[in-house]
Amino acid sequence: IEAGLEMGCKLLKFFPAEALGGTKLLAALSAPYKHTGVRFMPTGGVTPANLADYLKINTVAAVGGTWIAKPEDMAEGRWDVIAQRCREALAIVAKARST
């Protein structure tokens, strides 16, 4: 975080999020930096089951997850499946951001 801020970065990737400690670690790490305006994008182990928990952390700007567009679905042209996962993710985002 310090190195990123020193280079002028305000959006930092947090990877591998779940392996490093998930939402508890991210909330703890980001707390002392809120005044800097730094935001995070957790990836790595984020799923529909924990997406809302990440989005409830006010320093999280965005979340990445490979569950949305799996390589095998793209390779086989399953765009309807990918589109459905996108809709489901957007519903989770809307609900998490409204509370």
C-alpha cells in the first residue's frame, strides 16, 4: 500500500484476496489509509457467495472474479451463461451497495 501510494496509485489490486485473509484482512489493512483516498479491487477467491461482503467495505472500488466468464464457457460460446452470471453479479452489487 505504501509503495503504491508513493507512486501516486490510488486504486490497488488486492490479490489473492481470500488466500491472504479475505474481507477481514482487507478491512483491517485499509482502515488506516482511508484518509488517503486509496481504493482496492480484490480478486482471487471472490465468488457470488462472498461478493457482497467485499462490496460492503467502503474502500472497495470494484471486485474481480473469474466465475463470471469461465474460460471453458468462452471457448464453447456459452454467452447466455456468462450473461446470466453478469446479471446475477449485478443484482448482488445493487443489493450490497444499497444497504
